[in-house]
Amino acid sequence: MQHWLIKSEPSVFSLDDLAARPGGLEPWDGVRNYQARNFLRDRMRPGDPVFFYHSNCREPGIVGIAEVASEARPDPTAFDPRSPYHDPGSHPDRPRWFLVEMRYVRHLHRLISLAELKTHAEGALAGLPLVQRGNRLSVMPLSAAHWTFILGLESAADSYTNHT
DNA sequence: GCCAACGTTGGC
DNA sequence: GCCAACGTTGGC
């Protein structure tokens, strides 16, 4: 089983938005990066656990957990000229972009901020693209060790912000 | 195939 | 709002 992290801008689609969907299900469309596409299309499997990360907001960080809820299928927004994700280079007989369904699992008890995660960038989270400088990947795999470590932070004291 | 220009991401 | 980092495009 592969663990994942996906980014979303909460002003566009937040974890609360996912939780509010019928069945907590949402097609994860609009991914327009080849590396992210390949992960999603070739390596995501139903049941894989996913950290849900809020980006481009006041306090970026991991806010909850989702799971992959389908195999990959062509992303129909690429074929739609009215969609902001329209790509005239993608055709139904030769789709360029793919999506999977995401399903809400739960919120974390507290936000685990990027700043806190970065304090472990040279330690337990070494090699995690999220905490490396300049990273822009919106869909990334995590090792089981990284997943477990981050989940452990959830119930630990927030030593990053409570160091007064 | 190189690489400058451009558009986007996303932290700060 | 700024801007560094990055991915993509297109001229040559």
C-alpha cells in the first residue's frame, strides 16, 4: 500500500468541502503536471491513504486524511472548452490527463503546519519533497515511515509553536 | 537539442 | 503583493 499527500488551495477546494460532498467523494480533477499525473494514473490504488494539505493560504499544512476511492480514469475537464482545466491537446481517444476519486476520512486533531514539518526536514522527514525548497509537486508519494512519523506529530505537543 | 522567455506555484 | 523556484513552450 502506497501513502500519498495531495495539495489543495482551501479557497478553491478545502478539506471541509470534501467532507461536505455526498459520501465524502470528489473526483480529483485538474491535475496538470506530468509527474503528478504519472503518480495518480500509474501508482494510486483504491484504499491508499492520503494526507490532505492546504497550500497557498495563511497557514499552509496538513489538515486531514482522505483515501483513494477509485482507479484512475481520464479527466473529463480536459475535454471541456468551458473548463478552466481545458487542454485542447487532450482527446477522449488519447487522454493526456487523469483523475481518481478522493474520499474524506477525517480531520486531524490539529493542523500540522509546513513550518513544523520543516523542522524535521533534515531528520525524520529527510527526502520528503514537501519540505524541500522550491517544491511544487501537488501529488506526491510518502514512505510508510514518513506517514507514521507525521501522524505521530498529531498527538504530540506542538513543540514548534509552543516554544515560548 | 539548447535555452531564453514566459506562466504558474506557493511560501512568506 | 512580492518574488524565487520551477515547468513548459517555442524559436533557432
